Amino acid sequence: MKYEHIQQEAFEANMQLPKLELVLFTFGNVSAADRSLGVFAIKPSGVAYNDLSPAKMVIVDFEGKTVEGNLRPSSDTLTHAVLYKQWENVGGIAHTHSTYATAWAQSQREIPIYGTTHADYCTVDIPCAAPMEDEKIKGNYEYETGFQIIRCFENKKIDPAEVEMMLVGNHAPFTWGKNAAKAVHNSAVLEYIAKMAFITEGINPAAQRMKEALIKKHFERKHGPDSYYGQ
């Protein structure tokens, strides 16, 4: 009963991935953290979504060690653990191999901010971390992936509290948020933005990044101190 709340949260968030067409087969995972307990619940590795249940969500600490559960946690568990440990405001993390976002990651390209849908969520291009160095790939790969993400944000001077999505070069997207549901929401938004950017460049290969005044207007009307979007 101690971990039931985050197991339920993680289960519900994971079940949204196939529903939103963000995953195929057993691709992808979502986790939900309880910082007061110092643990998170995450999808078990290689288990089909139709076979999941709240009780099958594995409880792991922020060092990546299993605390409770009979199944092996996701192979990406150490990446989640690093992000939770380093970014204290994150309460949920999602990792997918959604088609368009992953295609941008495989292209090692940031997603340019072409339109207002993108600006509703962040004011910069969606960052793409450079592929990992060979020595780190041969080492503790999933652990190093967490720091690959963190270094990308540090090098670009981007606040992960403001940009809750990114691409790992040659890999796939990661998103996060205050809880698991928000992390999945951000995964769906990222996929939508990635698809529209791809289509935009197909229509006009010389498409220009949206001008700063319009970026600022759309972001601040939703997130600024005088925001007026929604109820």
C-alpha cells in the first residue's frame, strides 16, 4: 500500500502511450516519482502494455536500485534515476520512440520553432543532444544517457523547468513534467510539433524560424505573469 499511489499513476500514464500512438509493441516507458519516499514507479522491461497492471509497476530508488517488485524495471531505469536525482522539480518522465520525434533525433537535428503551437509550450528550438562518446556507450550506457540529457541543457543554457522535452541524437525523445500525466502530455505535444515541422520543411524547405515577437506573445499569453489562456 505504501507505493500504490505511484504505481497507479505510472500504470495510467503508461497505458496512454499506445492510446496516443506514441509507442509500438513494448517500446517506451513512463515513471512516476514520490520525492518524499525517494522512489519512483516505472514500467517493467519488455512487458506488453495489454499485460500491465498497477501491481506490475516496479519501485526503484533514485540510485536505480529496485526497492519493490518481482519484475525487472525498464532498461531505461537508470536514465530516469539520474534525471530525478539531478532535477528536483521533476515528478514524472516519459520516453517514447514516437515516429516523427524519433526521426528528428535520428537526423541529429533540433526542431526549429516554426509556429505558434510550438511557442505555446516553449520559446526555443527543441534541443537535440549530440550522440554519446564511444567510451560512454561501452560503459554504463543508460546512466550516461541521463547525463547526456543534462549536459545538453547545461551547454545550451536551457532550464528544464521551462523546456520539458528533448531529443537524444540517434535515439529518441524524452519528456518530463510535474507528474507522469504531464510527461505523457508533453510526449504527445512533442510528436505533434515534430510532425508539423517535418511537413513545414516539405512544403517550404526555406521556411524561416518564427519571429521573436510572435514567440513571446504566444508563450506569455499561456504562461506569463499576465496570462489569459484558459479558465
